[in-house]
Amino acid sequence: MLDNLNTIKKNIKNAAKEAGRNAEDIVLVAVTKTVDINKAEEIYKLGVCDLGENRVQELVRKRDIMPDGIKWHMIGRLQKNKVKYIIDSIELIHSLDSLGLAAEIEKQCVKKDIKVNVLIQINVSGEDTKTGFYPDEIDGFISEMSKLPHVMVKGLMTMAPYEGDAGPIFKKAAKIFKQLQKKAEDGSLPDNVIMEELSMGMSGDYTAAILEGATMIRLGGAIFGR
Ligand SMILES: *Cc1c(COP(=O)(O)O)cnc(C)c1O
């Protein structure tokens, strides 16, 4: 695991350099969905504090046993009825994919008097097996966010298709992200929409994602093996 982590760090550094970026600006989220608690603790002890899970039940199970210093990321599809189980202990929800889910997050946040960080998932490739908003739905969705002030939109998340070249997908996502960033700077987005994070890149395509501007990469297999 240490060897894998060192390789990944080197690759991040090289890709960042090639893109004229700072490696420190890229957050590595270790995706622990396929590994047990021992393995997950091992990566935490190696200094990776951001861990990602794609199922609420598994996230809660690990969270309840593992150290408090871990920042938990929800990266998979989130059902509305499960929001309440993670709402007060989640660093970032990467997979906001509907207005109904946003409204439920708002409701649970109001109950607990907290705010929660989320990313809007966008479906750039247009594959209908992938969840997320299509690019032409994003502006309309974001304008609704002014009614949900406890939902802090920190940026965008996307996934490339398993087949084919991920580069063009990431480029498209980055373009949308930059356009939104500009709008946020101009003050034309709701106050709770702050475009600073672009979560994209998995084990097979993270260097391509960094080249296009990813600020967060989500790696499972590259760290823990297949
Ligand atoms: C599983 C998963 C990952 C990690 O995938 P690897 O190919 O193992 O790196 C990243 N993001 C999401 C949303 C996932 O479900």
C-alpha cells in the first residue's frame, strides 16, 4: 500500500507540474468501498485523511469505528431517506444529482442547524447509465439553490465512461466549472454556490483529470489493488 501511495504521489506531482499547477492543491480521496476497516485505517495512518464510500451503510459502519480525524466523503448515489444518517458527520457529498435530494439535505440541515458541503454531479458524457445533471440543466438547478441556503455547493463532480478516452470528458467538465467560477466571481450565482472544487479522476484516469484541472481525485484500486 505504501508503494502504491508513493507511486500515486509521484504521478500527481508530475501531472501537476505538467499542468503548471501545485500538487498541494489536489486532494486525494482514498475510496475504501472495497476494503475492510484494517486496510482503511492503514491508509489513514499513512497520512490520507480523506476517505470515500459509495454506500451510506458502509460509510456509517466504518465511521462509527474509525478515528474521528477522518474526513468522510460520500461519492455514490445518495437516497433521500438515508441523508439523515450521514448529514452531521460528512465532509463532502460528491453526488448531488437531483433537486429532491438537495431539498432533503436542506431539511436535515435545518433540523440540526448545520450547513453541509456538496458537489453537483454532472453527466458530461451523456451516458444514461451515469447519474447526474446534463450540462444544460446545471444553470437552472443552481438558480434553485438560493432557496436552499444550508446546502453549500462547493463545486462539481464528474465521472468519465469506463471505455474510451477520458480526456475530452474532463476537458468539458473543466470548461463548465470555469464558466461557473467566473459567474460566482461576478456575483451572479446564489451566495451558497462557491465554485472551488472539481472532483474528477479515478484509478485509471486521474493524471488526465489533473491535467484538465481536477482539484480532487478519488482512487480505490490504485491504492488498495484490484
Ligand atoms: C469506486 C469509485 C471510485 C474509485 O474507483 P477506482 O477505479 O477503484 O479508483 C471513484 N469514484 C466513484 C464515484 C466510485 O464509485
